[in-house]
Amino acid sequence: MLFQRAILLSLFLASLSGWMHRAVAQGCLTSNFSIAYQGADNQSVVKSLLTSRNEIISAGNINYVRNNLVMADGWISLYSAKGAVIWSKRITAPGFNLLTVRDMTAATDSTYFVTGFVQTYWGVTDPAPPNPNWGILLHLDRYGNILWSKKIDQGYAPGAETTFLENIMRTKEGDLIAHAFVWKRPPFQTKALLLRMDINTNIKWATTYASNVFEFRFNLSNTLRQLPDGSIVAGGIIDERIVARDSILKVNYYWMGIDQNTGNKLWDRSYLIRDKAANVFYPESTIRNITSLPNGDLSFMGYADTNAVTIPPLTTRTVNIVTTATGLIKKVTAYQTDRPGSYIVDGQPTGASGSQLLLMDDGNKAILSELDNTGQVQWKKAYSLPGTAQRPAGFVKAGDGYYLVLNNNAGTGRTYLLKGGQNVDLACRTTTTPLTSFAGDAFFSAADAQMLFNTENSGINLFSGIDINLRPYPLSAITECSDACCHDIVDTINITRATICDNQRYMLPDGHRVTYTGDYFVRQKNANGCDSIKFYRLTVIKDPSALSLGKDTCIEGKDSIILRATPGYENYSWMNTISAQAFYTAKQPGKYSVSVSNACGASTSSIEVQALCDNGLFMPGAFTPNRDNLNDVFRIPPASKYRLISLVIYNRWGELIFSTTDTNKGWDGTYQRIPQQSGLYTYIIVAESTYTGRKRQLTGTVQLIR
């Protein structure tokens, strides 16, 4: 009996221990915090996303001054669910001193696409043209390694000075919708470009549109959204200006619907925002969210401005512009805090109900709220912005709460990540604010953008390659407040290093297989639910079996030619001379060779450089098909450096008795397997030089001898 009681007590204690363990772990998983991140320069975030593993990935920019010139690099970073910095990297482009990130979206395979542009110079006064800005598209993995990088340059638009690549989104079908615009000078011309492509940048359609009245000088389209019917809606701002003085006369909202299958325009609308001239432009004024409402209407979240020259947010109002499915305004609701002005920073639909989450800034507080499909405020939560230098940059909804991202406009090199739970509270930041609504229909009036559309559906050559470098950008994390019972541990010192050949795969401890050089990490959960993150540095070296110098070539008429070996090896041995270069200058005819050797093996490749490029094509005058393996077949000599296009044989009566297009085949003296009589036979040969590609036709006779 005593033994049974002991067993029951033991089971009870084990059950209680397990329950307490689960309770502690669950409490840790819902931890809230406010963390500041200090960098060497002035970083800022433009877009943040929640990863499939509940991490936060942010893309943005790093601004700094060199030689009295304002420079910029791109920036991308990854944080754990509890705000630990997993990695942070600076993005640069060799040959350019400005790289600006504009947007980011997740791909279907847990990789990410980042848009932006590069520029050769940035300062108070731009130099005289050419001063190119090229739109760029980067494909990165979740570990912060670049898979590929591309640009849109003059190859797409001859004479273009600028091809900004702005926004990008992924459709429910897995394709990408991207937006760009193109400048040309002189005369000053701009056009916008909306395109659909697969994740390998194969273009399915590209729609261009332009106006004789309005320019796309800044953010035409800050928001792209796919509607339930599959169509694409884009919304943003356009402006009318005096070109010579670069003064803005008026600013309009512009939004449009596009057929996702063809790229054809379904509808477009334009509404006047500001009709007072100014030489300043406010990026805050663009559309920040588009939501499809259950009845088919659309909600455009933007702003209304009652003063043309005062810097926002002093006289701005956040507005919810409800339109028909084709963009005709039905109702406008404005929202105001207790400050003189407020504007929307970020927004996102919360599902099919038509409700939406909004992040607003009134200069003193960041306000996160939810609107239902009628525009009524369901709840709101305000967060203090100490010193007024901090500005909200976006938010991310997670399963256990909300993340807010803040930038600092005072040049301190800090950004902030705030986490509030399901009730959105955060002890060291939460404050109060009213959020009232009122009718705002008088803020807007219809206008004509005079937009002309053109859709290209085939033969579009849009992207070319560009070199992009990533290097570490260390961040120091400063915790302002946190209720976590444990903290994530990121071990950046004890890095495991490994080397593989490029035809192999390396398996990380979590089972993920990787195939290219880069830094990788693996997460492990401890008993309290926090992460322990360990890094792996993989180096992939090229297998020497891939080494090749290509086909034999010729030097005729040249002082020298460049021989190019397969790139990607650390060192090359050109005729026993070690070099880091994958090319060699040959100055005279002869046989050349190159060798490589590494941990994956060794290999040698040879090439013959001929003195003449087109040696004569000489055919034998006779052949003896007697099966003695000597001159049994009439064919192009193997050493002739010609590729056969066609060989035909005729008998004395003009009958075709043999034909082939195979360089390795010839006539064996038979017709329909019957040996032919000795005598003369006529041939016609068409062949192509393997050096120059020039074709030759040769007609003659051959003596068949038996």
C-alpha cells in the first residue's frame, strides 16, 4: 500500500513539474520588449517582414558622409523572436557610391527579393550627365547570402538616365509584381513600368504608362495589392511641375486596376491632393495600404493636407478613402489624435473581412489601431516616442502580438524594435491618445491624369547582371525594457567551418542542405523556449573536372588573342606559371595548356591556336572501301576544323545515292547496302568553319576504287 502511494505521489509530482515547465515556457514565449540597436553609421528601416520561423527580417539603408558627400549603402538584418540580432549586413555595389533599398517581399521558398537603385554620385549638386541611377533587384536567402543580383539599365530603355525599381509584391500564384519608373534627359521625360515575372525574372508582361501633364518623380506607387479576383491594384502619388524650375504645382493621388494575366489597364482614377505650388515634396503623402472590402469596394489609406509648405505632420490627416471597385470615391473618413496632425506610416489587411491594421505617427506617439470594414476604430494603442526624434517605420503582426519598428531621425545611428503582446501593451512605451474620426469628403476632387498605357507581352529584355557585395554591419543591442524570463543566445565566436566541392551538398544539423559559399545558422530551443543560435561558415570550391579552355581557335590577323579558362578557381597554372587570372594572352600559334589543383582534385585543359582561321577544305580524290581500315570512307577529314552541314553523293546518271549531315559519318561506297562500281562520283559539300563560323560549299568528284 505504501509502495502504491509512493508511485501515485511520484506521478503527481512529475505531472506538476511538467505543467509548471510548460507554463514557464509558455510565459517566456509571449515576452514583450523594447530594444535599441546601435550601428556605426545612421541606419534606417524601410520594410520588415515576419519569416516562416517567426523571426523578423528588416531591409533598409545606411547613410554616411565621405569627403563632404552624402553616401548610402543598403542594409538587411535578421532578429530572433526575442529581438536578438542573428545577422546584420551592409549592401554595396562596386563602382557605385550610393545604394538605396526601397522594398522587400518574401518568395515562396523562404528567400527574399529586395528592390532599390544604385547611383554613381550623390551630393548637394549632381554632376552633369551621364549620372546614371539603375534599379536593382536582389535575391537573398534567409541566411543573408545573395543568390543573384540584377539591374535595369539602358539595355531596357536606350537613353535612360534613371530606372528606379520601387515596389515589389508576390501574387497568390507565386509570381512577382514589381513597379519601376524611368527618367530621360533631355527633354525631361518619365514613364512608369509595372511588370509581372516569375521568381527567375522571366517577364510575363510589362505595362508602361506616362502622362503629358504629370511626372513620376518620386513614389508613384507605394502600395501594390492583389484583389480576390486576381487583379492588381496600385496606388500612389503623381505631381505636376514646371520642368525648368523643378517646382511642384500640384500633387494628385493616382490608382489603377490591372489585369494580372495580360497587364492591360482595367481602370484608373486621379484625385487632387494639393493645389498649392511648392518646391518640396513629402514622401509621407503616398498611399500606405489598400484593402478589398467584402462588398467589392476598395479602401485606400493615405493622407489629406491643408497646407502646402509646412512640413508634415503639422496639418495632415490620416484618411480612409473608400471607393467603388473601379476607384470612384464613395466616402472619406479622416482620423485625428490630440496632436495638430498625424499621418499613416504602414497598414495591412487582416483577412477577408475587410478590417485592417494601421500604424500612424503624430510626431509624439506611434499609434497602432484596427479598423473594421466600415472604417470604425475597433481598438488603438499608443507608444511614446521620446525626444520626438524617433519615428515609426512599420509594424509586423505575429501570432503572439505585434512588432513595431522605429527609426531615429537625429542621426544617432539607432533603430528600435518593440514587441507588444496580444493586448499590445508594452510597459516602458505604452501611453494614451484619443483617435477621433470625421468626414473628409471635402479633401479631394476628381482630376484627369491623362495617362497613356502600353503593354508589352513578349520579347522583353529587362534585366542584366550587377555585382553586389555584402559585409557584416555589427549592431549593439540595448534593452530598454523586457519581461522575458530568458534571452536568446547568438554565438558569433565559435563558428564551425567546412569546405565542400561544388558538386556536393553540406547538411546542417537541422537537416537543411546548402550548396553555396556563405554563412548559415541553426537554432535550438532550450527548456524555457529561448533560442541558442550557432553559425556555420561554408566554403564551396570548384571541382577541377569542370576546367576547360573551349574549342581550338586561331590568331590570323591579330597580334594576340585572349584564352579564357573556366572561372572560379583560386589559382591557375598556365604552362607551369602560377597566376590568379582565369585568362592568358597568346601571342603566337601553338598548343597552350592550363592546370588547376585544389582539395577536390586536379585537371589540365589544352587548346591549339592555329595561325590561319580558315584553312582550305581539301577532300581526297579517291577512296578504297575494301574494309582494311585505310581510306574506307569518303568524308570530311577530321583535322580540317570544319563542321559538316551536308554531304551528298550522285552517280554518273545524276541519281542521289548518299547524304548525311553528321560530321563523323561519310560514304562507304554502297547504295541501299549494295556495293557500287568503281568510277567517278560527284559530291557537293556544305561546311562551316569552327573558327569563324563562315560557310563554304565545295563541289567535285571522287574516284571509287575496288
